[in-house]
Amino acid sequence: MAVGLGPISTLHPVPGFELGIASAGIKRPGRKDVVVMRCAEGSTVAGVFTTNAFCAAPVLLCKKRFLGPVRYLVTNTGNANAGTGEPGLANASAVCARLAELAGVDESQVLPFSTGVIGEPLPVAKIEAALPAALAALGPDNWAEAAAGIMTTDTLPKGASRQFVHDGVTVTVTGISKGAGMIKPNMATMLGYIATDAKVAQGVLQDLLRDAANKSFNRITIDGDTSTNDSCTLVATGQAALPEITQASGALFGALKQAVIEVSMELAQAIVRDGEGATKFVTVQVNGGGTHQECLDVGYAVAHSPLIKTALFASDPNWGRILAAVGYAGVPNLDVSKIDVFLDEVCIASRGCRAASYTEDQGARVMAQEEITIRIELGRGDCSETIWTTDLSHEYVKINAEYRT
């Protein structure tokens, strides 16, 4: 069940960016599971990718190609093409080569993406057979259909869009993502595609995407598992009648940065809301840290704790589990007597022990909600970090126990 996630919102077309969807029947006959995206000539592309050492074959190719001229992106679901060695690289290249041949571009201008089961050979013939239909379906208004086409265990498609006006010109930022399990930075299994019609130099675009990812996709976790295939791209088609953004300053860059971060945040939080078996959307906010890293260490200790996550599922205000997780997070010289912990605005622990004003009824009331904030005040400094996570339910175990069957 998706927590607070409804039908996909309005996704504005991005001039210079088109999407086409087709069925290869990789896991299920008739399922639309191949998505082709076309970028206008001259587009710049930025990318951030998984840090998993067993990164998938398509990730390896994307890392080599995204800095050069890019015209097409091709995604398949149902098969991750990960853990497949040299044959996997050859298969990913074969799909790119066939798409390049059909589209009349160089193979190096095609970026491949895959998501699904790890360790199985990519069904190249099925994907290649679907490419002509995907190309024929290319259009600027197909964002929502593409969002459905990249899903695996997701229950709902995920998309977000923003527009702003600069010097009388409307600039659009639109994106889609998929992900529901095997979610943990860096990256957090997700795929994300964001496009804008602004014209942006590649170096500026890369820094912008990295910053946006660190505020969004790299601040979510469902189960603590970093995927082999995580990838996120930001494409700037340059079709808006505005000057090129060549440095990270000025009003145009500021407005674009805000829009990209807002889209990234909405997409990232949608992944958490649709977490496999999730019944709770949980914000873990850590304030008063001496460094940002120790805030993250505390936040992830809480967000990854199976004991806390199962207590959240049971709506059990077992606050002792939160204190235990903070204590083993590895923060050096942690003075527990300075720590306060809150469920929403209810103080459950003050100065390292149960708050005098706290009652079990107060905690139970907050824990019964679908959306909960766990706030931890460390009392060590001025740094803060926020992470978004879920509970851990019976359904999560069932989904992942039966993933290949």
C-alpha cells in the first residue's frame, strides 16, 4: 500500500524531450516494459549512479558515455543485467547498437538502463523486437505512460513537474522515477529521469544533479540495501529561448536549482511512500550534530533498525529502541545526557532518559498515524540532516520472498 501517494500529478512536456513505450514481454506478455527517450540534438546530460561494486552492465556503459553527445536513453524492466559479466556488457551494447541503427545515430549516443532480477541474461532479442514500436510511439506527452513503463514492484507510477518564468520565458522541469525496494543510498532499486528545456553547461548541470541527489535520492532508505542498477539522469535540452547557464549563480540558475531540487525531493519521497509493504512514511530528523556525517550516522541507525521499523509497523511507541540505535550509531564521545527525542511534537526522552511529561498514550497516538516524524536533538553543534524511511511489514517479507516466483 502506498502511503499518501495518489494518482500521478500533471507532468508538463519538456520541449526537446520525447518518450516512447512498447512491450517486449520480458517477464509478462503484453506488459509495456521498454521505454525509449529522445533528447534534442545539443542536449547536455548529467548522471549519478550506484556505488555498489557489482554495478550492472548498463551502469558501466552509461558512466562511459553520458559526458559525450547523448540522443537516446533506453530502459528495460524485468531484468537488471547485473552480475552478468562480459556477456552482460555485450548484451547492453547490442541493444544500444540496434537502437542507434534504427534511429540513425552513433551507438555512443545511446545510454542503456535496466532494472529487475539480478544474475539473469538480458533477453536481447525481445528488447530489440520492441524498439521500433517504442520509436514510433515517441512523443512529448508520454511522461505518465513512461513512468508506468519503468516500474517493477512499484504499486503506482511516480512523477513530478515544476515550471517557472524567467524574463518572460517559461522553463519546465519534469521527472519520473521508479523504486520500492532495495533502496538505500548511494544511490537510492531506483531509476530517475529528469529533463528541463533550460540550456545548461555540462559541468554546471552535473554539480546541480549531484546537489539535488544529495538532498533527495541520497536521503531515502527502505531496507538498507544499495542496488546494483541505481541511476539518475538530468537532461537539459536547451530549447528555452534563454541564455546558456554557464555558472552556478544568478537568478536563472537559482530558479532552475529550486525546481530541480523540488522535483527530485517529490520523486524521492514518492519512492519511500511506495516502499514495499510500507504502511508508514517516516521522517527521521537529526539536529544539533557536530558534523553532518554524525547526523547521518544517527539518522541511518534509526532508519535501518529492524526493531524500530517493526515497532513502527505495530504502532508500538517502544522509544527505548530509538535510544539504543542512537547509542550504537558510532558518534564519538556522545554525551547522552544532552539528547532529547521526539515523536512529532511529543517529547519521549529528555536528557537521555524518559521525559517526565511523557505518557504511553501520547506515544501510541503518534505511532498510529500514517506519517510520523522522529526528531533527535543531539545537543552537540549546529548541523542537521533529514532522512525518509518506512516501517517493516509482513508484506515486505512476502514480496521479497516471492520476487522471482
